[in-house]
Amino acid sequence: MVDSSKPTLGYWKIRGLASQVRHVFNYCKVDFNDVQYEQGDAPEYSRDCWMSVKESIGLEFPNLPYLVDGDVKITESQAILRYVVNKYGPHLNGKTPEEQAQVDQLYLILVDIKAFASGNCYSTGDKELITKNSIDKLAAVDRHLKGKKYCVGDYITFVDFQIIETMDLLNFCSDNRVFETYPDLKALYERICDVPEIKEYMSSDRFVSRPHNNKVAKLNN
């Protein structure tokens, strides 16, 4: 039974589009319901666990992920992330308008790079295509982040969680070639993962470490 006094995040039992939100909740020490739906095995890859309840939650635009927080009911991963950050961790947005713009800019760039990889995990399963695009697109990211402790400077913002999710998927898809090509990005990733609150969460059984994608994906782990 879900505790309605706590916010509820619903998504597949994967990292996918919800892991960034899980990071924010855990970093901000927010007790929440992490409702996970598991896709069925091959060959049917049934989604009945979700489809059977999809219309009963009261969502205006039923989809995964979704967030229920009291009377607030939201779908769309970026809208959910913005809401959770603004309500529970506004300090993760950046300290100034300039820093907030930097956070938003880098976040959207990383989302696009990850989306290309994720899409091809499902459609083509082509590791070489994903690796080439990742290495090409990350060159500008590597230059932008050179010499920074974290993505914006010396403190954590929500885009640092996107670094974790994007880099982990890209490194998996590229068989470690992304980290080999960009040792500074690897060092940044490791520095973020070593922040005590993040390290505690990622080493706990609350963290969904694998898989990144649903069972139907051609490239999975």
C-alpha cells in the first residue's frame, strides 16, 4: 500500500527517465514512494502491470514517469524534475540567474546526448553509432567543464545528477571508450559520485543501478 502522505514517483523498474528525480529525492533526504513497474519477459514484453492501472491514478496525461504529491499530479520527466527541485531542493538550481542558465543549458545538452543513445538502444542496438555520436558531442561538454569541481563550480546542482546518468549509459554503450576518450569527464563523474550523500544513495539498495533500459531494448544490461 502506497503511503499517500509522501510524494509518489512511478516509473519502470529501470534507470531511464526517472533516475535523476530519484537522485534529487535522496540527495534532499525526502522520504518518497518509489513505485516501480516491471515489464514482462520476451517474447511478449507485457506492460500489463502499468496498463492495468494507468487510467486509475487520476493523471491528466497518463504516462510514465508520473509524480503524485498531495493534490499535485504530473507526468513528463522534465516537468517532474523541475517540480521536485523547486519544491524540495531549490538550492540545486544554481545561486544566480547566470548559474541557473548554465545549469539549464548543460542539462538540456546532456539530455539530448543521452536521448540519442537511449533511442538507439531500443531501435538499432548499434554500439558503434552510439559511441561515435557520444564522443563527438561530448567534446564541447568536456571543454565547458574543464577545470570545474562540479558542473557549475564548487557545489552540487541538479545537472550533476544528469552527468551521472548520461555518462554511465554512454560508457556502458561504448564499452568504456567514452571514459577512455575523456578522462577529465571520468574524473568529474567520479567526483560527483563521491559526494557523501550521493555515494550513500548509490551504494544502497534504494538505488536502481541496472538496467538502464526496459527489457524490450535491443541493447541492454
